[in-house]
Amino acid sequence: MLDDRRKDEFGLLAYYFNQAEHKLKHLALHDSLTGLPNRLLFQDRLQQAVAMAKRHDHKFAVFFMDLDNFKIINDTMGHEAGDELLKEVALRLAGTGRKMDTVARLGGDEFAFIINKVDGIEDAVSFARRLNQLLKTPITVNGHNINMGSSIGVTICPDDADNSEELLRNADIAMYQAKDNGRNTTCFFTREMNVRLQQNKEILTDLAESLLQGHFELYYQPLFTIDHKTLVGAEALIRWHHPEKGMIPPDKFIAVAEQSGLINELGDWVLAQACREIKTFVNVGIVDIKVAINISPVQFRRKDFLQHMLLILEQHDVSSNFIELEITEGAVMDNVDQAIDMMKALHDAGFQLAMDDFGTGYSSLSYLKRFPIQKVKIDRSFITDLENDDDSKSIATAIIQMSHSLGLDVLAEGVETEAQLQYLQGEKCDYVQGYYTGRPMPASQFIEKFRRAKDTSLANETAVSIITT
Ligand code: C2E
Ligand code: CA
Ligand code: CA
């Protein structure tokens, strides 16, 4: 700073110079859209907070907040509307802290807080509640009332960490956990989250390597008509043969692949492999079946999803009529109209569509009515309890009747006992899948079990063409 106390023109010059410098500094340390401190200033304040906490032996909390579905609003209503929304959120957030606290915008739709001198987790919980409350009132942009949700991660210094980098990372990890838990929630950092993060990183590296090395296999689980007489299809279920850890079930790695986007490559491999094996099935006489493929929401939301699938089919010379796509409600509920357009296009292109794990998500009848799907798969959790739990019985029955009234077929997943099968037969369920009628098995075993002996020799000679569209 220059000395601007002099009463001559040098003093005046110094005054203007200092003002400009002040402005520049402010610009460098604040976000231009909202006027809140930016990431740089936040980090600086965080370091100060750590030093103060050490000196005075008190605790403070770091909050990380990410708006839910901001991207969708930005994409559908335009960037200006997005900016207006961010400004309003910032205004509300700025009013929350005490003078000694810091509210910052780290970038995009990410905000962060330093809440100084908290006595413990209870103080932090009550602040998290206030944050949630703040966004409860809808925000009006361009005449639309928008309900904003947010996912919040919290970490406490020095309980969780006593340096700024680690605190920031912890709050970020906890925020991602909150997103995973279904959005609009708050999560406190725990050490287990860190351990899980490390494990997930390891899984991801191994997955990428295994994709290159071809360590995956598809198992096929037979799908039957409810009388258990006719084989109508097979669900393709991925298996990972980890070179050191042995077989790893999909529940352990699909979520990691989804978070990282690797699920796209994995999904491509699944479809390509299914195509290769469909050809083998047909060649040995298993002709009139559909192979059901699980589609991750990440794949389904891609704009070029349909073109991409068709390209793989074309490369393998297989018709879409052989494929049933299993989609979950989670994939379609984010943007229902767009999802319906995609489903229509997929169906027009020859794919069969099934709603997977039905009953566990939104299970909304009004939406089901609008979805151009052909089949509903009742989630395994209801079938498991069929024998002992009246609620499960009435849910299964309701799903069957409701689906039939909409003209949809119904398949029950996870049928393990004769009693379960009988109940479903009585309720006129259409199809069955489960350990009782057949476990998932390698393609070779599937062929052994279901090839029609009489067709085999013939099919081998005439390598059947399976292009039908
Ligand atoms: P899902 O789509 O619900 O698949 C059915 C799961 O239930 C399979 O588990 C199957 O082995 C299991 N199952 C079938 N019948 C029974 C039964 O009678 N009793 C019991 N206890 N379980 C039964 P799996 O193969 O471990 O797959 C788990 C999940 O991983 C699948 O659930 C699906 O969501 C996902 N998944 C599997 N393969 C793929 C894939 O290629 N792509 C994607 N995106 N997800 C996949
Ligand atoms: Ca499935
Ligand atoms: Ca399922």
C-alpha cells in the first residue's frame, strides 16, 4: 500500500492506486457472479481456521454443498436462468453464517462453509438443518418456481483431520456419499468413507486393466413362462474373473464403474459379448429367445445411446429383436420426457424394454402408464418374503394386476421355492426367473442345457442367419 496521507497530488495518486489495488485484490479473491469468497480465499480462510483452532483448542466444521440437478436446470432453462438461480442461492447462504464464519462459492454449483467454534457434531447438525431449510422455499426464476435440493458433506476439525487439504478432501468425500445416499441429504465424514474410497480406486484401476485383458464373462440365467415349460429368454449377468481375487460379483463393482463412467465401456463389452453368444445360441438351435441386458442409468442417459447400441449390433450382424433392455426407474425419473423419447426410439428400433427391480423405486403407476415398455420385473425382495409376509403378497399381486391392466407382461425375479412359484401362478404372473428354475450359468452350460438335440446337427451345417430387421 502507498502512503495516501499526503495532501499533494502524490497523496491523491497514492489514494487512487490503493483503491485500484483493493479492487483487484477483491476481484482475485471473490466470485464475480455471486460476490462470495472464491476457492482461493476459502483455502486461505481454512488455513487460518486450522491455526486458530490449534491455538485456542476449539473445533470447527467444514461444509461442502452441491446443488442437486443444477445441470439439468442449466441445460433446460439456459445459462442465464442458471446464473439467476446461483445468485439467489448465494444470497440465502450468505445470510446463514455468523460474522466469523466463511461462505464461499468454489465453482459451478459448489458452495463451502467454515463454521467456526462448534462444540461438536450437534452444532454442525443443527447448521446442516438450517441449510436444508433455506432451500426449502422455492426459487423463482423466469416465472418458474424451482425446488432446489442440495447434497451436503461435513467434516470436523480436528476430529477428522487437522490440515486444510485433508479437511477439504473429507468434506468432498462426505458430499459424494450424500449424493450416493439419494441426494438432498447431509453426510458426516467417517474414516470408513476414506477406506472405501481407497478400495474403490483400486477396483477402478483393476477394472480398466481387466477390460483390456478380457477378464469378464457373461452368465445367462434362464427365463421361463410361469408354467415353467417354455424357455423364453435369458438374462445376461456380468462376471469378473479377477486375476488375484477370483470371481467378483457385479454388486461389488458396477457402482464404481458407474461413478467413473467406465460403465460405458463395460456396457459396450456386455452387448458385444451377448451378440457373439446369441449367434452361438442360434447356431445350436436355441433360436426363439431374447437375451436381457442390464442397462446402467449412466448408459441410458447418453444422447447417442441408441445409435451406439445399433452400431454394436451392426458390427456383430445381430438383430435388435434378440435383445431386451432392462432399465431401472432411477434411469428414467430424472428427466421423464426425455427418457420416454429415448424408450420410444429404442422400441421403434426393435428392442424390447423391461422395467427392472420394480417396486423398489418410485413405483409410480401414473408414470408406468406413460412408459413405452413391454414388461415389468417384480423385484426379488418381494418374492423372497412371499410365503411369510402378507404385505409382500399384496404388493406382488398389485404389481401383477396393475401391469396387466396396462397391457404389460410381468416377470417375477428371484423365485427360489415351489411355494413361491405356485403363488405367482395363482396370481397369473407371466414369467419366472430364479434359482428354482435355473441359476445364472456360463454360456457353454446354458447351451448344454437348452440346445434342442434334434436341431443341433442341422444348425451346425447351415449357420443360421439371425438378421430379421
Ligand atoms: P439384477 O438385474 O436384479 O439381476 C438379478 C440378480 O439376482 C443377479 O445377481 C442374479 O444372480 C440374482 N438372482 C437371480 N435369481 C435369484 C434367486 O433365486 N435368489 C437369489 N438370492 N438371487 C437371484 P447378480 O448376477 O449378482 O447381479 C447383481 C446385479 O448387478 C444385477 O441385479 C444388476 O443390477 C447388476 N448387473 C449384472 N450384470 C450387469 C451388467 O452387465 N450391466 C449392468 N449395468 N449391471 C449388471
Ligand atoms: Ca436385471
Ligand atoms: Ca432385477
